[in-house]
Amino acid sequence: MTEAATAMASGERAPDRKVFRITGADREAFLQGLVTNDLRKLAAGPVYAAFLTAQGKYLADFLLIPDGEAILLDIKDTIAEAFTRRLSMYRLRADVQITPTEIHVWRGLGPAPVAAVPDPRDATLGWRLYTAAEGPVAADPIDWDAIRVAACIPETGAELIPDDTYILEAGFERLNGVDFRKGCYVGQEVTARMKHKTELRKGFRTVVVEGAAPVGTELLADGKPAGTLYTQSGGKGIAFLRFDRAQGEMLAGDAKVRLAE
């Protein structure tokens, strides 16, 4: 059985991802000065990283995968065009080319196809395979939201908000998405200050939800704003919380919410 056939049998295509190929002699050095993680880690496999504003706020997150004399960029389709256009603005005279591909992202749980790579964010996210094989969208898809909620993994378009989210509050250190020893990158100074000089007072946590509420519903604790409720699945959800107000029962509309144990 081919790798693509194995992927189709044991995984599913992720239709909301785009893959770009980054080539050129300066590709690694170019990215090293821009993104939150250390590109030298590509020697060992995929790298999860983000691109920030100069003020340290999230703009995009993505996976980078070594591919011979190239690096593959695996990114959410809704931010792909704007991000790659912005990335190209930084090229100047660097020997770097960023081109769209016809590669598709397949992902799954359990035994992985031979050429698949592990998702570097969390082991519960399984494997990813990059192939030209398109295949149908799964009729009975894996509940990735349930997996993300259980492991508190925020996602672009849901919890991660461009020009608003700080990656340390979003758990990027826990998700292997930031390196504090690599040196400078866009937004590095603010991120380092949050790491070394302040105690995080806000952040994402998995919560238990009794009832349901629309994504983005405000959480109240004793009538005071305590955060925002986002993705929900199987009686749990991901919430962005003010830790000092999230110790007891909270309300999201008519739903009752509390921190998961």
C-alpha cells in the first residue's frame, strides 16, 4: 500500500490547510530572524512557531517541516495569503522563494504512514502527512475539537486572534512553539519580558461546561467579567480566563462553567 493510500485508510485530509514551499540558500536564516521558534530544530523534525507584531501580539501560527532543500509551511487557509504576502516583504535581498504548492495535509491518530511526521504541539494530535494525493473529505471525521479542548490547544480562527493574543497566554511554551534561547525575532522583547519579568494573570484553560454558549461568549464570576468561552466539545471547552476570578462557578449566558480538574 502506498503512503497516500495508508493515509486515506487511517487518517483524513485537512481541507482548511495550505502548504507553501520555502526555498533558497537563505531560507533557514531568513525565518530564524522572524519566527518564535529555533529553526535549528528542523534537523530533528517539524517545528511549531508563530509570527508576531513588533508589540509581541500574535499574527499567525504554522508548522514548518524539513523537506530536503526546502522547508514546507503548513498554515490555516484563512490567514495563508496575508501571511505569506507579509513574509515576502521581509525578503529584501535574501535568497528566499515562497511558492504555493498542490500538497495536501493528511492527519490521523494511531499508527502513522512511513513518511508521516508527528504534530510537534502535542502527542494527542497524532501525525501529519504531506502528499499530492487529494482524496475525499472524511464522511465521519475525527473530532479534532474534542482533542484540542482536552489538551487546551488553541487554534487560528477560534481562540487565536490576530493583533490581540499574546502567545504565552495562549500556551505556546507548553505547545513547543517558542524558544527563549534562540535570539532576536519580531516581537521577541515583549515575549521575553512576559516570560521573565511578569506572572501571567490571564490565559487559556480547559473548562467544564454545563449547557452551551456561542463561541466568544463572555464569562462572568459573581457578576464580574472573568474571561471568554471559545471552542466546546463533549461537555468541555477552551476558555480565556482571568485567573484571579476563575476559581469558582462562572456563567456564559445560561451555561455554567468551571475549571476542569
